[in-house]
Amino acid sequence: MIPFVKPVGGESAYLGQREKRFNFSPPSKVNYHKYLEMIKVDPSEFTCNYKPWKYQLEPNSSCNLSCTMCAVSEWKTQKRAPDLSLDQFHTVIRENECLLELNLCPLGEPLMRGDDYFEMGKFARSQEIWTRTVTNATLLAVNENYKKMAAVGFNEIVISIDSFDDAEYASIRRGSNLSKVLSNVELFHNHFVEQSISIPTKLNAVLTTSNKDSLYKIIQGGVDLGFTNISITVDSFNWGIESFSKNNVYDQLDVNALSAVSSDWGKQGINVGYVLTTNRFLHKSPDLHQKCSWPFSSMYIGSDLRYPPCCHVGDPDVFEILPPQASSKDVCSPLEVWFSSSYDQFRRSHFSSGNLPDVCKACYVDQ
Ligand code: SF4
């Protein structure tokens, strides 16, 4: 079996943070246990009697790059929607006292959001929520963002670098420059060392047709840059848009070789894990553990408070879960949407008796 990516700091850091959140907000523990009990039941008995415990929340919906494997490259402009305000952010977080994890990250680049983004991160951390973010690292040196980002106390900061070859990198991350990104990451890592803060970064690379033969160089490049956590997305998303499926090279990879790479680096203290999205879930199985976990545990919340099903779609203009009352209201809160009949219907489409939406079919092996 392919070794999946681990959280920065390992399971102990991740579960330790969860215990802190349970203590900070006791309803979160009750809710999480309700969830664990409910996903054990037969689908015919399933009722969503708990709140989502994981959010991916967009501070903004804009990017400064146009990467070949990203849905942003399909947008007419590099901004899909207005930014999430700080007030809206506080309202969303306060609405759900059961939230355990937050991925504060857009389909785009969060450092474009300005200083409110750091305030959002700090607020989530003040509530003992496991908080993660993702950046392309192009703007780390601007306005001393690297210092502000380090001061947030994120549990995990994922930095996207898909190649350590200048030309290959530039052909994938269109609009960026590898040497600038490498110097930014060096600046960032040095700052953590100077401040005596353990480095919470993780390198992520998405393998596509452009770089599928560069795995070893990517890992070595990451290690040379000071990363001890490396995740490799071996199964690039298609964002619910068929034309992106051509990027997916999973069938061309040797899973045993990937496992051996992880094991070899593990002996040197480098955590290499893989992100697998499609080719995983079983629609015909009655076991809810065999289904995509998004509909049952997590929400993706756009910066305009719209609700695509997950980060693998990310763009509500491609697919969104729209509560019936949305026509009469400008926006609905996450929990209004989570407990709506539309969300229930979306959840039930993952049961063997349901009809999966087209956007989800690539994630199931038996569709
Ligand atoms: S099955 Fe649907 S909700 Fe789950 S990851 Fe795939 S596209 Fe997203």
C-alpha cells in the first residue's frame, strides 16, 4: 500500500492538537464522537446528527500564477470572487464550535489576501484549531510576509514546488521563477531557525506528465532546502473538468517504487508521503469508511460563501451544493448548508443506492 502523507510533526502532534481543541471547546469532542459512531452505521440508518469538523476556507479566491494543472488557469481573470472579510471569517469560525481543523487556503494564493489572512490564522490558532495553509512561496519576501506567516503559529505550512529544474518549473508554475522561490523558502526557513521555532513546512509537488520522471530530484531538492516533510500528489485533480484528466499520471507510476522511496528517506528522518485522490473510493460498498470523507466530515467554503463539494473541485461555478433557500438569501452560513436537504442529498449520492454527481465519478474505482 502506498504510504500516505503524514501531518507535520507526525500523528502525535496532530492528535495532541486535537486534544487541546477538545479541552478548549468541549462540544467539539462530543460532536467528533457522534461522527465516529455515525459513520459505522449501515447507510440506511445514516442521519447527519453532527457538525462538520474540518473546513477548507478561502480567505480570497485569486492567484498570481497560472499553473498548468490548476483550475485557476481556466479562469478568465485570476480572481474568481470577492475576498472573505475578517468579520465573515470570525462569524464562520464562531458558528461552529465543533471545528477541529482548518485549511486556510484558497484555490489560489493566500498571500494575496494581505494582513487579514494572518489575522485569520491567528484567530483560528487562538481557538486551538489545527490550522494549515498552502502557499506558492512567490510572495514570502514581500512586506516581510515570511515573518508575519511564521508569527501566526500555523500547524502546517505547505509550500508548492513541483520541480527543481528552472525550465521545468517555469513551464508548470507559469508566472513564477524558481530561483526567487528557492531564496524565499531559504529566508523563511532561516527565520524559523533564528526565532528558535520548529519549522512547520511541508513541500508538496504534484506529479503530472511534465515532471513525472523528476521525483528523485524533487525530493533531493526539497531536502537540500531544509524540508523534512515532503508530500507528493501522485494523482492530480481534474477539478471536475475533463480536460485536466490528461495531467493525471497515476497509471504510469510504480507504486512499489514510490513506497521504497518513502521507506529509504524515512531512514534518514525525512517524511515522504503521497497524496492520492482518485482511484480510491467504493460506491457499491455499504461501508461508509470506503467512501469519500468530504461529504461526511468536511466542507469547502469559498471566499464568497459558496460551497463546492471539496478541494478537488474547489470552484463553485463547476459544481456547488446549493441549499433550497439560497434563492431568497444572498449567502448561507456553512451550517445552514451542511444541514440542508441539498447537502443530505449530496451525501446520499455516495451511497450505493445513490447517483453520484459526474464530478465525483473520477474518485471512485467502481464507477
Ligand atoms: S468524491 Fe466528490 S467530494 Fe469527494 S473528493 Fe471526489 S469530487 Fe470531491
